[in-house]
Amino acid sequence: MRRKLVAGNWKMHGSLAANQALLREVIPAVAALDCEVAVCVPFPYLAQARAMLEATPIAWGAQTVSEHGQGAYTGEVSAAMLLDFACRYVIVGHSERRSLYGESDAVVAAKFVAAVKAGLTPILCVGETLAEREAGVTEAVVARQLQAVIGAAGAAALGRAVVAYEPVWAIGTGRTATPQQAQEVHAFIRSLVAGHDTAVARSLRILYGGSVKPQNAAELFAMADIDGGLIGGASLVAADFAAICGAA
Ligand code: PGA
């Protein structure tokens, strides 16, 4: 049985004061739940997340990582640096990184490798745009994104990772994939991984992300291959995030 994971993706939101208020509400609200909870925060707030969360069951992590170990890469943050802040998770290949910062499948795969090598658990995001869904190439796009990572890291490395299916058309739009639409792609992802390694496929947690809200979380999380969620907007509202965790 795969343990459900609900991970907040704060994106570029927050302040020391706002984060403190948010986490002070979230910590007690999720303490007794039996799903795993994590928050992926902006780099400058990793120290704060660690200080506030290290005595709690809530894990923390970052939203991207450099593919390089160290060197002349101004502005970048390495996996070892994230480990210095005791991060467990790092989001890799979020669609905003792919579309706004030009991260190719190859770069995403290199970041994935860097994260796994360092002992971080990457949350690998995959998903199609609206045009791609309408063109009927959803599975081809998701397969290409996954194969890039499997080719670079090996299928066994997915055993130390989490996958998040995030249809780009559902992110921040209020337009959620239906549980059936999401389940179809999740099952496809699991079968693709099973083609490489059945044990890894069976234990792989595949999160759904894209406009998850307290109102739709339970029906999404009830699907056979949906093992939790990656939550953007709703992770910034303590009551909403706690309710979504509760639904898991
Ligand atoms: P959303 O974002 O929940 O605000 O749609 C999800 C994400 O981008 O991870």
C-alpha cells in the first residue's frame, strides 16, 4: 500500500511573517493525519521551514535545484546546499520551469540525477499543455518527459522519487482534470514505468497537481493510481491545505 503524500508548492509566495502564520496553523491541523505532508518553499525560507518543522512530521523541500554540483553558476543552488538545510524533497521539472525558464527534458533529467545522487527525493513533474491534450498527444508527451529521466537516471532511480502529473491547463486555472482524466494518465505512467521495473512501478507514488481544492481532493485521491497531490494555490491557505491533507 502506497502512503499518500500531499506536498505544497508555495511557488514565489510568502514572507517570514506570512510563512510563520501559515505553518503555525498547518502544523497542528495535520499532525494527527496518517498521510505524509510536505511543503516546498522558496530557497530563502528553507532555514525557517527547517526550524519550524523539524520537530513535526511535516517534511520540507525546494522547488528546483541546479543540475551542477558546484561552480560558476551565478544564482543557482545545488543539491548539496539543499541537503545542508535537511530538505527531503525537491520539485524537478515543474511546468513553470519548463515553459518560463526553458528547462528542456534533458535539463530536467540532469536535475533529477543531481537530486537523487545527493539523496534528495525529486518530485518529478510531467504533463501536457491544453494544445497537446486537444491534439491527442497527452500520452506521447508524458512518455517523452518520463523516458528522458529514465534514460538519464535509470528506472531504478524512480524508486527514490515521486512523480507528479500536472496537466498544464489545470495549473492555477481553476480547471481541474476530472478524476477519470487524471486516473487515465496516472495508470499510463505506472504502466510505462512497469515496462522497465514492475516493483518500482508498484511502489511509485504518483501525485496529481492542478487546481486541487478541498472540494475536489477526496474524489481525486480515491482513484486507484492517484497517491496524493502537489498543491499550489490552496497550499497558501492553511484551512484549505489542511482539508486537502485530510482528504488524503
Ligand atoms: P495549483 O498549482 O494547485 O495552484 O493549480 C499546482 C502546481 O503548480 O504545482
